[in-house]
Amino acid sequence: MIKLVIAQIVLIILWSFLFVIPGIIKGISYSQAFYLLKGHPEYTIFEALAESRRRMHGYKWRYFMLNLRFIGWGIAVSFTLGIGSLWLCPYLFTTQGVFYDKYIA
């Protein structure tokens, strides 16, 4: 997983050198690689990234809007000095996992 995180960060930074928007789009495209690698341990890191990119085709906007709904909660967490993240993070990660189960898997 650490290798996947490093590869994902490097690729997103390289795409962000073009402009910010391509970096965001590729970040969304690569977002499901963790779930794919967990479900298919035979995948290499770059196979998981390519499969995530392929499976997210047509679902990027939906995933973006899903995560956009958590911006208000993130701002509210800052008022609690981070204590609210004890509730927000599990809720966010569960929501992303359900997205994977519903649309990608």
C-alpha cells in the first residue's frame, strides 16, 4: 500500500504540473486503486492504477460531487480543533467504500 500511495502521489503531481484541473481529474481516476488492490492482490501497483482509471470512466463527476458534500463537514471539524474528525473520517471512508461497492466493484 505504501508503494501505491507513493506512485499515486507522483502521478498526480506530474499531472498537476500541466494545470490543477488535470491533477484533480487524475486523482479522482486513481481513487479506487486501494480498493482494487485489496480485492485483487495479484495486481501490480500500476495495474491497479490503470484498472481504477478504467473503472472510474463515467463516474468521476459522481465521485467528485460525493466528496464535495463533505467540505462543509471539514470546515465544521476545524471549529472543533480536529476532534470532530473522529466522527467525520469513518463516515467519509465508509461513504467512499459504499461508492466502490455500488459503482465500481
